[in-house]
Amino acid sequence: MGELTEPASSWAIAVAQFAPTDDREDNRRQIAELVAAAEARGATLVVLPEYSAYFHKEFGPHWAEAAEPLDGPFVTALAELAARHDVTVIAGLAERVAEESPDAGRFSNTIVAVSPDGSVVATYRKMHLYDAFGQRESDWIVPGGLDQDPFFDLDGLRVGVQTCYDLRFPEVTRRLVDAGADLVLLPSEWVRGPLKEHHWRTLVTARAIENTVYVAAADHAPPIGAGNSLIVDPMGVALAGVGETTDVAVAVISRQRVDEVRAVNPALQLRRFRVEPLD
């Protein structure tokens, strides 16, 4: 009889930052290099940005044309990388909407998590579309439903997923934490602009502090993205990060740190309001 394996108490996780383009093959090449670098630095989980599969600075019909199903070449490539490097990989893509759907011609802004055995263990379709700062995602994207279950288990750690503009809605992260998440992953394409880097770092840190969780946020590198991918602990300490370059940052997170912070700051137990959907 084999020995029982105790759940892990610490995990090395990575945020991987690059600037995806409309060259899907080159995007996959860069992702392969970043995942290999993350594994070489000890990571067992790698968070890549939103829109890692395909990105163009302007929305248009070409986005729906470039969209893929979840069994398409992009997720297949992620599965191969996850298996080859024995890591869990999280990344974003434009997901194709069924042709018979009333939303045909648009796409879903989808995040997938692929485990080391090559299977998709979680999906998340962006709920809060970026109709702000001069952009209108809702003209092209189908919003995700409010009943999604974007969670997976990482060797005993419950992990939740959200993306980009969701960060400005604190109830999204709180909902994940209410469902047991101790680590929240945030693949993003946080567009540069006046005060945007300040908003990014402040909000990532706030979501970690107010929920006493780890947050791992991966952004696009400049010139369009703000960069500044980072991993923040439950007390708001930035453990690792990437500035403006294409690179990988790795941090070790632990169950003990979550427990210690929640003992000192039991905000989740002391709150007097709950999160409910508006519709």
C-alpha cells in the first residue's frame, strides 16, 4: 500500500508578463518560453495575462474571427506546456461563440486554468466588461454569467479566478473568498493611462488586504499594458513583481501566512454585509 501524501503547506507561484499581439503563433512561442522560465525558477503555477492568445489594440470583427473554442490550438498548446513542465497554467483567450447562438459574431473573454495532466480544471468568462476610459468591450464581447464557479484545487489550496476590470468591483473578489479561495488569480490587460498604474497596484493590494488572501495579478507589458505584474500577500506585502519588461516573477506562498493574518485581522468574521447579485 502506498503512503498517504499530506497536502502541501506552501506553493511557488509565478506571474508571467508579456505583450501579446495578433500573431497567435508568436504569442504561443513567448508563452512557452515564459512557462519554461517559471518552472526553472521553481514555480508550480503560472499566471499569464488576459488575451494571451490574441490581442489587437482596436476591437473589431477580426476579434471574433480570431476567437477559438476551448478545444482549439491555444488551449491545446497550454495543455501540452502544463504536462511538459508539470505546472498549472492560467491564461486568457477570446473564446468562440457558437454560430447558432444569438451572440454569434461576438466572443467571450475567457480565462482557462489547465492542470499538469492537461485537463481544463477551471474556466471564467469576464462578467464586468470594460466600458470605461474610452473603451467599449460590450460591443464585441458576451458577458459571463453570474453563476460561474471559477475555482480549482492546487494540492490543497483553493484558488479562485477573475480578470482585469473585475478588480474595480470588490464584491467579485469577496464572492471568491466567501467560497473558500485563499489565492485569487487576476489575468489582465490593464491599459496604460493617467494614474492607471497607481489604480492597478492600489486595487490589487486592496483586494488582498480586505480579503486576507494572496492575489497574483499578471498584466500585459507596455506599450499598451501598464505592466507591473505582481504577487501580493494577505497583509498587502508585494512579494514579487515585474516592472515594464517581459519576464516572470516567482513567490512562495503559504497556508501559515493566511492563517496568521486572519488571526490578527479577522475582518472576514467581523463584517456585517453579504454579497448578492443585482440580477
